[in-house]
Amino acid sequence: MEILKRQAIPLVALVIAAAAALAGCGPTGTVFQPLRPSSWQVIAGSSSQQEALQALQFFPATITINAGDTVTWTFPAGEPHTVTFLGNGQATPPPPTDPNDAKPAGGSTYDGSTYTSSGFLLRGKSYSLTFTKPGTYSYYCLIHVPEMEGSVVVQPAGYTYPATQAVYGAQAQAGIATALGSATSSIALFPYASGGPQLANGISPGLATGTPAPATVMRFLDGPSLSATSVTVAVGTTVTWTNLSNNAPHTVTFPPAGQTPPPTLSPFSPPSGGSSYDGTTLTNSGVMWPGASYSLTFTKAGSYTYYCLFHDDEGMIGTVNAVGGTPV
């Protein structure tokens, strides 16, 4: 009988140790969670003022989860974004001009081996991905590299989370407020005299020569105000637009007066129409990358609406009113 008691002691100790581990106390001091997958939320970009102000970040930029967990990104802005993870052998993401950027790729899980992307999403759409292997994974918005980059840190299943979803949500809202506030402040950097003939074709913190900023203003501006989207000049005046952002391409596109740009006209279409405009011919700057300028002389009186082909659906539309008289 005594021998049986002595043999039972190690068995009892093992049972107690196993129960303690299941309760959350591992042998090395690591605290474990129950092995149930969790779901997490991240915001991809944000906007305000009828899409004029854009926050070009993931909120929060870094999130730590466990293997088996799922992250869902929501896309609230009118500006499209992607959530794109690289595969084996890929050191950098595809350029923003790659026509495949708009398309989804990969499946619903990610282990670091396969190129996986949401494709273009916007206006309330969402994208979910389940992470199956521990590691640290960087991801990108293919439209807004390098400023829009995030990371997902994946711990082994059962590890303690360093933060809750509530904490990440508070970080996200604080980051959005900071980015949109930065976009608002950049409007005051408008460097020209109000009233033309020099206009801003978008503007961002740091202006065109600054490091790509995580915020931008998608408007044509004739002064340091979001409402300054039209200009009045005399016939014969040459108006010059400069892309004062450091993080977004734009165009200056005048369709024939009273029309809108044809839906088949790509934002990447080459320049067309010449250096003057009388309201009769489609006239297009072509892609204006940060710092680029474009000039157009108005030869006939009229009120002419023009568009950024990249962002007109976000309200990036302006007006030039050409009136009779001596050029200014």
C-alpha cells in the first residue's frame, strides 16, 4: 500500500502542473490565453471635408495578434487603398502604376509565403485575413507607398496579447485626428497670391519637396482655403498649376465646355490638346507627379470646369472663369 502511495504522488503532481498550465501559467512564466482565435479591426485610411482631407495611414500602424487570429481592415474613405502582403522573394511592393494593383490576389489566409492583396477597396468595404504562422509581416497600400505601410506581429497561438482591441481602437482614432489635422494645417502653406494665375494642384504637409506625408489635400486651390476652388482671370491669361503634394499624382483635365471627361480617358493618358484652351477641345496635362507644373492659356471668355482624373470622384474639381479684358 505504501508503495502505491509513493507512485501516486508524481501522477498527482503532473495533473496539478497540467491544470496550472491550462489555467494560464506556463513552466517558463509565459502567460497563455485559451486557444480560441480572436478577431481584430484596423482602419485603412480616413477622410473628412467631403473627401478633401485624406489620411494616408493604417490605424493603428502595428497590431500584435496570435496565430489563428483574423484581422479585418475597413476602408471608410472615398480614396481607394489596398492591404498588400508580399510573398517569398519579393523585397518591394509593385509600383503604383502596375495595372494589377487594383486586383485581389492570394486567399483568405497568410503565412508569409504568398503575395496576398485586397485589391482596391473604398467607401465602407472591408477585407479579412487569417494569419496562420508566427512572424512579423509588413504590408502596404500599393497606391500610397512609401507613406502607407503597416505591420502585423503574429505570436504563437495562446500567447498573451499586449493590447486589447479597445486600446488599438483608441490609438486609431487619435492617429486619424492627428493626420487629418496635419492635412488641414497644410492648406495654410499655399505659397502664391490668391486670385491666380498660380494655383495648387493638391497640397500636403511639407509641400512638394517634403518627405511623403501621411496626409494630403485633394483639391485645386486658388488660396489658403478649401473653398478657393475657382479662379477668375482675363482672356489671354496663362494659368499655371503646380502639384504641391509630396504623396499623390494629379491631372488638370478640361473637357469641352459643358461636358465631363469621357469615361474611357485614363488618368495615365498622355498630355493632349496643346497649350491653349478655348472650350472646344479636350485638353489634358497628363500625370502630374509631386512638384510638376502645367500651364494653359485661356483664349476665349467662358466658365470652364476642369477635373483631376485620379480624384474627381472625391470632389477634386475646379473652375476657371475667363472674362474679357486685358490679361493680368
